[in-house]
Amino acid sequence: MRFLDQLVSFLLAAVKWLALPIVTLLFLQWPLRSLLGLYSREANDLGQWLFAIYVAASVTAATRARAHLAADTIARNYSAAARQWLTRAGAIFALIPWSIIVLVTSFSLVRDSTLLLERFPDTGNPGYFIIKLALLLMAFLVLSEGLLELMPPVRRRHPQ
């Protein structure tokens, strides 16, 4: 389990840096379209698949940072043991089943898209399959985090 925790930490630490190229691509779309008249759609498509990967990892990053929107006003009054019990119950009854359902039901769709190297429908640019791969990444990270939530809290090493 320590390897899984380190793998998730590594992936989250790497993916957080995608915010910079995403913002850059969003910014460059206007000058590329208006000034050069070239490559704005390519910048948009590249930004879309980078954003999909970023969002896929953000769900787990928020869980690890305990930054989800929550009923914290009430929960902060609970004991640490009660909060830990609720966290584990959430993992057992929500995170793990949901991620398994997503992995199982979307696997063939993502596999087919990836094998075909599916392109963006409106531009024909390559990489649309990466958006679908991000769905599997998100489900894998949520499943991993759900399993890690079941482990004792001392094993946790939260990302910066």
C-alpha cells in the first residue's frame, strides 16, 4: 500500500504543473486566432486534453487535501475518531464502488477510442482519446485513494 500511496502522490505532484500550460494555451488562443489566424483550434484542443487530465487528478488531490466542499461546520465538532469513521465509510460506500463502476462501464469505450487514436470530432486534430483516458485515470486515482483511506492515518503523506 505504501507503493500505491507514493504512486498517487507522484502523479498528483506531476499533474499539478499542467495548470501552467493550460493557462498559457487559453491565453494564446486569442492572439493565435486574431493576430496570426492560425493554430487557435489546435491550442484549444491541446488545452482540452491537458485540462481533462488536470481535472481527473484534481478530484483525488482535493480528497487528499480535505478540500472538498463539505458540511465542515458540523463535522468539525465531531471527534477525530468519528471523522475517521465517516471517512472510511465514505470510502467503502461511495469512493470505491463508484470508481469500480466507472472503470468497468467505461473501459471498452476508452479502449476502443484509444486503439483508434480518436480525433477531435470538430477539428480532426489528434488526441481526443486522451480525454477519455483521463476518465480512467480519475477512476483509478479515486479507487486508489478510497483504498488508502481504509489504511491507518499514519501512512498518509499528503502532497504539498
